Amino acid sequence: MNRPSWDQYFMEMAELTAKRSTCIRRNVGAVIVKDKHAIATGYNGAPRGIKHCEDRGGCLRQKLNVPSGERHELCMALHAEQNAIIQAAAMGHAIEGGTIYITHQPCVICAKMIVNAGIERIVVKEGYPDELSVEILKEAGLEVEKIGE
């Protein structure tokens, strides 16, 4: 029997969640876990009732040649981590002390949200070009653990 580890299991859930993403540039999925139970999921995409970039004729950041990891304020989408944290709050689930599994390392905005949400562990599959996020997480006592490479 070849069962996945808990980390592999929840990362596969994050990868599946990323398939719902509507982002043209990068599909990201996140799963927040507490006591080996998935509490919330999120993927990157436009907020409710807002047109997705595909329906707007493309990605504004891409049109402006904004490098990955920069000028997040120009993006129409919420990030996967943001959507997972919002979903947990909307459903009344406490996530403090939990783990977040993300297909990509969080950006600086998401890193700050993760810290304030009280998430204690971050597991990612791939990196992301945002060194400030790594510095903030490190200062907060959180390390980004990479699996699946």
C-alpha cells in the first residue's frame, strides 16, 4: 500500500484547488488544515461579481509587463491564501495554530495575512519571487517548507 503522507495528501488538495483558478498568469491553490482536517480552500481569481481577466481582454499586469512578484495592487484577483482565510472566516472556522498548504510561496501581502491569522506552518510546492515575504515570515518565526520537488 502506497499511501501519501499527510503533507503530500493536503498538497494534492491544494493542487486540485488550483485547477479552479481563473488567473491567466499563475494558477495557485491553498488549503488550510487543522488537526489533520481541511478547514478551508482557496484559489486565485476575481472577487464575486467581478469579471475575470479572461473576460476583460487579458491581465493588466501582463499588459504592463509587470514582473512576477511585483505591483500586486494592479491585479484584479484575490490570492488563493486570501480566499482560504476569507472562506474560513465566513464559515466560522478558527484557523489559528493551523497549517496552510499552498502551491506557491506566498507574496508579501499574503504573508502578512498568514502571520496575523495565527497560522503556524506554511508548506509550499514551488517558490515565488518575493524575498520580502520570506523576511517577514522569518521575523514572525515562520519558515516556508518546500515539498514535492
